[in-house]
Amino acid sequence: MAQFSAEKLNKVNEIIARYPTGKQKSALIPVLHIAQEEFGGWLSAETMDYVASLLKIEPIEVYEVATFYSMYNLKPVGKYVFEVCQTGPCMLNGSDEIIEYIKNKLGIKVGETTADGLFTLKTVECLGACGYAPMMQLGKHYREHLTKEKIDAIITECERNAVTNN
Amino acid sequence: MGRKLLLEKAHVPGIRSYDVYRREGGYRSVEKALKTMSPDQVTEEVKKSGLRGRGGAGFPAGMKWSFLAKPEGVPRYLVCNADESEPGTFKDRYLMEFIPHLLVEGLIVASYALGSNRTFIYIRGEYAWIVDILEQAIAEAKNNGWLGKNILGSGFDCEIYVQRGAGAYICGEETALIESLEGKRGNPRIKPPFPAVKGLWDCPTVVNNVETIAAVVPILNITGEEYAKIGVGKSTGTKLISACGNINKPGVFEIDMTISVEEFIYSEEYCGGIANGKRLKACIPGGSSVPILPANLLLKTAKGEARMMNYESLSDGGFATGTMMGSGGFIVLDEDQCVVRHTLTLARFYRHESCGQCSPCREGTGWMEKILKNIEYGKGKKSDIDLLWDIQRKIEGNTICPLGDAAAWPVAAAIRHFRDEFEWHVQYPNAAQNRNYGLAHYADPLPVAAAPKA
Ligand SMILES: Cc1cc2nc3c(=O)[nH]c(=O)nc-3n(C[C@H](O)[C@H](O)[C@H](O)COP(=O)(O)O)c2cc1C
Ligand code: SF4
Ligand code: FES
């Protein structure tokens, strides 16, 4: 079974040390973020059980949390996940067209992953970038003021990175 | 030019780093508080300033601090609310991204006042890169003796930690935030007990917004009394407004609460007018939860007075003809926008974000989304509009936390002020698929005094 590296285990212990003794459950959300990053971008039941054992809590306590928060993926996703905001302020600035454009360009619907496993398209609710709309989250960062040309460039950039990283 | 207290230095090159921040006068408020004042004196200063919570509810910060229970031998906690998820709101992000040390400085002073030795910043999970910026600033502050044990020889110990959320608007509600910080689902708690008595790990806790905490720095630097002189009435100090939608210059602005809404929208210093030479149709001035107003009621109150950008004036007229300052998320709709469609996106947002504990909120938000979808996509009935009205009334006031109200208000206000646009959708479903209702009679009574410059 997959396990954290020594470095990640150190990080987990450092997070647990932030809380009073016995309150290590507070580390659950941060540790799930690390787990998702480490184990392929999503949380399998196995991964969640591992996190439960690390924090000495019941697996159900982990499942409860993992299913509540929208940033945790409970099934595999593509290498690059386009999370496009569709809430009011982004809609006022054309997010609907951007979503349509990505759907057509990648040939997938919202929630799907391309056959080559490279791209997943998701819609999300307001990410706090309303003044820089339309926008999406890609990995750790935001891509703002989106246009069709920018989407083309982002897709090319991802494809290029995927090749060099392999 | 309005006075700037928070963002004055935000664009000094290198201000994100400790050295530049310190050279520009940073951390003076910590020196003043820890070396010359008692914790109660700091709280007193904040009380005098009249500072109101900037997270949305506008509750006086100093008063909140003085309610904190202080039983012997029990730790107390300060938690900074950086969850910022209300559509239209992106001011805290701006502050943290550009001038992170201002927040760290404010947190040290506030932690001292409240006796919090372990202080947390709870930040929305999507702001992942800002976590790095904040952790860097905290590490620098610690290396320079502003955090850790016995800070400045005062005997006060303090550590600040950043905790990331994972995508849930409800975790901005303070008791849901506390649950989340404890490693649970973000289900709001029933109050009382209030966090001031029983909060994080059942200990007395104060939850304050990022901007509220940052404002403590200028309050200590210039004194509470001086701070209270800025602004008008009970709207003291400066307020960050994040402006978005169909305007020429979207962004974050610091205002001193003495300017009019008209000036804010049309002057070059702020929004720079409506984009593409269009006219103003409507605006949600305080984040998605507050009532939408048509242009005429936005610029002038029902009494015909100019509406000002402050707490009192924005709420003038109650919900019948007014709105709220809320979180300062200022969303502008131009003449081409459809109020039904915009309201639908907000209804979808609240349905998505309801934690599901109370049936009026869980079921009601779903119903509202569904009915609005029908109306928007040409499948609505006339009775649907009354049904929508009925549902929102049944949610409001009948839930554990205010998310239910926050979901009900935008729908109520849209129907109250734009009923004929809803009726038009129902009556002409085909036309409504092909074009928007337009400006109709919602327009600002032209000519506007501060007309946009060509
Ligand atoms: C559904 C909901 C979401 C909220 N989201 C936020 C938020 O993202 N940021 C925030 O500071 N306050 C938010 N609040 C308000 C907090 O509950 C709390 O009042 C605030 O953090 C107190 O800080 P203040 O007194 O400094 O404003 C929210 C409230 C509700 C009901
Ligand atoms: S009002 Fe909605 S979000 Fe708040 S506790 Fe009830 S169900 Fe949850
Ligand atoms: S509405 Fe899209 S980031 Fe806020």
C-alpha cells in the first residue's frame, strides 16, 4: 500500500504539533490535501484508511470529511483539471461561452476526462477572483481574464508539459 | 482622494518582504501594544475606533472582543476568517497577497489583546498559493522576534498557523469554520453557546475577518479616536470594496465611506463607469447574499437622497427599497444582463453550498434553483413566481445558520424589484431564449450628475 515519504510524514507531524495534545483530528483536512497530491490527484478508500490510521481516528471520520468538501476528488481525474467558475460575476463576463468553448475543444462534457487522461473539465462556484473574470483554477494557481485564445494557449502549454514530464 | 489606511503601502515595491515592510513603519503597532499597553487597553482602543466587523455582519469588533470569556486556566483562541467565498468578494485575497505582513501584524496585536497563544488563519483551500505567502511572512516575523516566546520581553507567547480549507462556502460561517478547524464537516453549530464562550475545542474563541484584523494596525498607530473620525456616523474608518461585473475597472478599492455610490461607480478613481459605454441596470453592492437593487434605487434612496457607500445609507429603506454593505462585494449588471439568469446562478450557488442540516435550507435552495431554471429556460408558469416568493419566505429565519437567509434574500429582492422581467420570461418563453429583457424602466434617471467620461 502507498505510504507517505519520510519528508511528508515529517510535514504531517509538524501539522499535528500545531494543535493541543489529543486534538490531532484537526490535521485531517490539511493531511487529506497532502494525500491527494501524493497519491495521484484523488482519494481512494485505501488512501483514506491510511490517513485515518495516521491520525488515529476511525475511517468513517475521514470519509465524512472527504465527501463534504468539494476540493477532494473521490475518483481519478485527468493530469490537468480545468475548474471553471460559473457563478454570477463570472457569468456576467462570459464564463458560459468559455465553458462551451472548452467542451468543444476537448470534446468532453463537464465532469468528464479526455480519453488520453490529460484533461478533466469541472465547473466550480465562485473562487474569489470575480474582478478578474472569467477565470479558472488549474492546479495551485488561477488563470484569469480568460479568452478563447488564452484557453488555446493553456491547452498547448499543458500538452507540452505533459510530454516533457514523462 | 479618500484616505488609505490598509492599502496605502500595498504597492511599495517589495512590501511583501519583511525588510521593506518594516522600513515602511511595519510592526510599530506591536511595539506600542506589547511595550506600553495592557491587553484591555488594546481592546479599549478598538472599541473607541468604532471598527465594525468586515466579514459581512458588521458587528462592532471591540465589543466582540470584550465578550470573550476568560475562565482561569483555559486557553483562548483567535481565529482569522480568510474563507472569503461570498460571490463578488475578493478583498481579503488582495490584502493577503499584496501586503501579508499587515495581517500578521494585526494578528499579533489582536492575539495579545485576547490572550491567544495559538492563533489560526483559516483560509479557503483554493487560495493555495496565498498559504505560501502567509507562511513566509509568519516565518519572517518569527525570525525577527515578533512571534514565539516572550515577545519583546513582554511575557506574551504567540504562534500563528495557517489552516487550509477544502472548498465549502459554509466554512465561512464562524461555527462551521470552527468545526472544520477541528477536522470535521462544516456543519454550523446551534447557538448559544456562542464561540466567545465555547468555540474551538470548546474553549472561548473570537473569529474575525481578515480586513477587521488588519484594521487593528492603523487603529493602534493613529489611535482609536482618530480612526473614528474617518467616515461617517457608525461607519468609521475605511472599507475595502471588491468591485466586479460590467465595469471598466474591476478591482479592490479602499474607500473612506463618505463617497456616494454614483461617484464610486462612475469616477475614474474607482470603477471608471459601466463597461463598453452601456448603461447601469442593477447592482448587488455587498456580496451575493444582499438584496439586488435597480439602478434608480441604488443611486438614490426612496427619499430621493444620494445613496452613500456606507453601512447606514446602503441599508436605508430596509429590504423594501434598500440593501446592505455586507462583505463589500460590489457586483454591477449592465443593461444587457438578465436578472433571472443572474439570480439562477446565485440560487445554484446556495443549493451547492447548503450543508444540508436543516430541511428548509436543504430542500428550499434546491426548489428555488429548479424553478428559476424553468423560468430561465422558457418552461416557467406564472404561478412559479409566487411559488418562488413563498419558498424564500419559508426559508428565511427558519434555519440553524444565516446561509438560509442568504439564499432567500437575493431571490426575494430579484422578484421584488424585477417582477416584470420574470413575468416576461414566463409570457414570452421563446423571446426569452433569444434575447434579454433589457434595461426596461430600471435605468438610472438620466442624466447622471457624474456621467461616465467618454
Ligand atoms: C454562510 C456564511 C458565510 C460566511 N462567510 C464568511 C467569510 O467567508 N469570511 C468572513 O470573514 N466572514 C464570513 N461570514 C461571517 C462569519 O460568520 C463571522 O461573522 C465573521 O467572520 C466575523 O468576523 P468580523 O466580525 O470580523 O466580521 C459568513 C457567514 C455566513 C452565515
Ligand atoms: S441554514 Fe443551510 S447551511 Fe445553515 S445549517 Fe441549515 S442547512 Fe446548513
Ligand atoms: S464569480 Fe467567478 S470567481 Fe467569483
